[in-house]
Amino acid sequence: MPFVILDKKQAKIFVYEKDGRNLGGAPALLGIAIGDKYYPGTGQIKLSQIRVEERTTPAGRFQARLGKNTHGQEVLWVNYDMGIAIHPVVTSNPKEHRLERLRSQDPKQHRISFGCINVPKNFYNTIISPIFKAQGGIVYVLPDEMNIREVFGTYFQTTSI
């Protein structure tokens, strides 16, 4: 199953084939608020009702599948109930300068969304959409603030002798 690693601190996304082969990477736009938790209920309300501090891209491991958003456009649902998806960059509000933000080398400039992960349109259409079309996959969202073990647990348990 293919997988994605989203590095929120660097605002970069990487896509891998099920055998671990790197298919490519790109800059990403993220939730405007720094943080790792999901605020319950924000996936079910109007975007305008989500407070700025609640506009996070939650950290964690997610089972992702392609689907349609409320406008009928294809997105990769990271978590449907949370309303978090990976999709081509939204440019409907020119004041947000999303294309310019994607090109910025400063990860702080990549904080603009309500929590969704915006990627370059070509990257979505040529890498994400085709690789996830058959069966979906996994999305790993690395944390902003939490310890990585808090988010993903530990794979190996060690003990002192």
C-alpha cells in the first residue's frame, strides 16, 4: 500500500510506493495554526465557524482514500470525519497568495489552510491521484510540537538491565 509522509515543520510532503520507492516530494500548505491535535466537531461545521486556533493539520497515522469533496472535486481523504484532505492548492481567494506561499522557502509562509494539505496541482494529478486510485494508502503526518513517540508510539520496547 502506498504511503505519504508529511513533514509539517518543513512544510514538505513525500509520496512512496508500497515497496518504499520515493515517487516524489513537493511543498505543502498546512493548517494556519501550529499544533497536532484535532478539535472535535470542526470537520462538521462551516469553515467560517472554525476558530483560527483550531485550524490545525492533525498529526498521526491515517488510512487515506480518494473521494469527492463537497464541490465534487477529487481529494485524498486523510480523515473524512475530521474534514482533512490532501488536494490541489486552492486559489479562489487571491488575498491568501497560496501559489506564492507554496514557492516560499520559509515554512511559516506555508501556514494558511483550515487544516487540509494543499499541494501543487501537477504533483497531485501526476503522483498522488494515480498511486492512491487502486486501493488507498497510509498518510503519516509528523507532529509540530508533540514528541513523535506520543503520536506514533514506540515500535521497539527497551528495558534497562
